[in-house]
Amino acid sequence: MKKKIIPAVTGLAIRPDKMFLLTQRHQPDSPIWHLKWNIPGGGLEWGETPEEGLKREFAEELGVVPKILYPHPIPVTALWYGRDTGFDTDAHVLLLVYLVDIGDQQIDITLDPEQETCDYRWFTLDEASEVETLPHTIGTITTALELYAKIIST
């Protein structure tokens, strides 16, 4: 099995009422990911900075422009094994998670050329804990909400 390190970036959009945006992944060729809720984002392309990749991913998947609320992302590491994903590669994903604001922009998931997103929704932490999410999602959200509380209190 091939092994690959993948740098990726996501943005947890948070509203003042502390509800946050998750997207539902559409990937029928990989049941481990298909229809799971996750923080929107994706892999970096050659030459992109994390901030540029975040903006590109939000434009592609959601049709919106994120405003980064805090310049230091939360690092998350995930291991995906080919035997579980249906691919011929084991992946070590280094994920940088930014706190972002999208204001009152209208989300449009139909723009995504790869059609990776089939739904989106604003959640509370309790609501997100009740749906199927990708691994690390709830833990990352918890960390992000704690950071957000510190940011808005200063």
C-alpha cells in the first residue's frame, strides 16, 4: 500500500450565537466518508498558502468567502487507511482548522465541480453530537468553541 502525507485546510464557520456550519460529504465510492458530516474544506493545491486554500475550498464547496477570525489554526492529524477508504493509498492528513465567519452570505453547494457536498446545516454542539460525523470532528469543534469563547471575551 502506498503512503502519502496530505496537507489540508478547513474552516469552522461560527455565528455569534455559537452555532457552527457543517457540511455532509457526498462520496458514494467510500462508505467510510459518504454522508458523514464534517467541517468544510479540503486538500491544499501546489503553491497555495493555507489561507488561499481555505478561500478556494469555501468558494468551490459553498460559494462564499470566509473571514478568518483568528490567525492561528488548530492542527489536527488523521490517519486514513486504504483498506477502509477503498483507495490504494494510506493517508496521513495534517489538517489546519481555522475559525471563520461567513456573515449572512448565501451558501450554494451546487457550485462544487466535484459535488463533494450534498447538504449543509448550522448546528449546536449537542446537535452535532447526534449525527454521524467524520472522526475528530466533534473533538475539533469542542476545541474550536473553547478558542472562540476566549477570542470574543478579549
